[in-house]
Amino acid sequence: MKMLALKLLDRYDKHISSKMLLLHGMSVFDRPFDQDDTPPGFTGLHGVAYLGCVEIAVALLKMNKCDVQATDFYGNTAIAWAAGRGHERVTRILLERNDTNPNTADTQYGRTPLSQAAGNRHEEIVRILLERDDVNPNQAGTLLGQTPLSWAAENGHEGVVRTLLERDDINPNKTDTNGRTPLWWATRRGHKGVMRIPLKGSDVSHNIADTKYA
């Protein structure tokens, strides 16, 4: 079974059967791409990372035919899919590679794997990524300029917020393109649990103004 999967995933873009395999049984809202479109750049490794197939990921990487930094139609790398979907073991496997850049942002929103994991409440993956010194916890997206902390605060993910604030180099006052801090987003969304976390920190400013509606 593993060998069949590897045959399908090697040169994934050439096999319509691979695409059908990936989309089988998924709801319309859970697919990584539209069923009627050909996904440019979406490789077999992207598919494995998206699904969280640990053994196949290991075998595929051993074949030395995968570019772990290859980007798909939205600029996502394999580790971005794994982190964003909450697949811890695949994320760890990809981080063990010297050629994996954990700070590569997508081209749609400029979100890094850390931002995607933080925004989707994947606390353990956030912790895994933050174990690395080369992961930038303050890297902002290109659409609204939100940091991983901002995404977590906006979505009310208390555990993720706490984990991010454990990093000494985190900037809790970093604003997005509209001058909104993570605390602003937590307050705006009514996430009282998140609001109480930064309020305990002496480095958090409560007086930064929203530049869009100030």
C-alpha cells in the first residue's frame, strides 16, 4: 500500500488519480483546492503534509526527490500545510531537515507556519516551532500585518497566547497595518480570557491607538 502511494505521489502533478485520492471523502470546505482546478505547484509532499501521513512522509523524503521548500498555488510550503492542519509528527519530520525554512510565508496572506498554527489553535505545534531559535515569533503577514500573537488573540486561543508569550523576544505591542495590537483584537472580539493574559504583563501597553478609526 505504501509503495502504491509513493508511486502516485512521485510526480503527483502528472497523475489525476493522485488528485482524486487526495480529495476522496472530503467535504467541499475541507479541500486544499477546488476539485475542478489543477493545483499548480501542489506536490505529493504537500498532499502528505496536508493529510498528516507520517510513514509516507518519511518514505517520500528518503527518496530525495522532494523539494521541501516547493510552494503551491498559494505559496504554501509542505510545513505550512502540516502546521496549519495540526499534524505534529509531520511538522517535526520536516523541521529535522536542514533545507526547511520555518519562516516561509504564503503569498496569499503572508502567513508563516507559526501564524497558521497559532490562528488555528494548534498549541503543541506552536510550541514545537518556538523551540527553534530561527523561528521569528513577530513576523507579520502581508494582508493586515498581523503577527502570530495577533492571530491567536483575535481568535481567542488562550493556550496559544500563553505559549507565545513565553518567548522572551515576543513583542506584545506589535501593531498591524491599522495600528491594532493583539490586545485590541482580543478586546474587540470579546475574548476575556485572552484579555487577562497580557494584562498581567508589565510590557503590554494599553494606550496604543487604532490608526484606522482613531
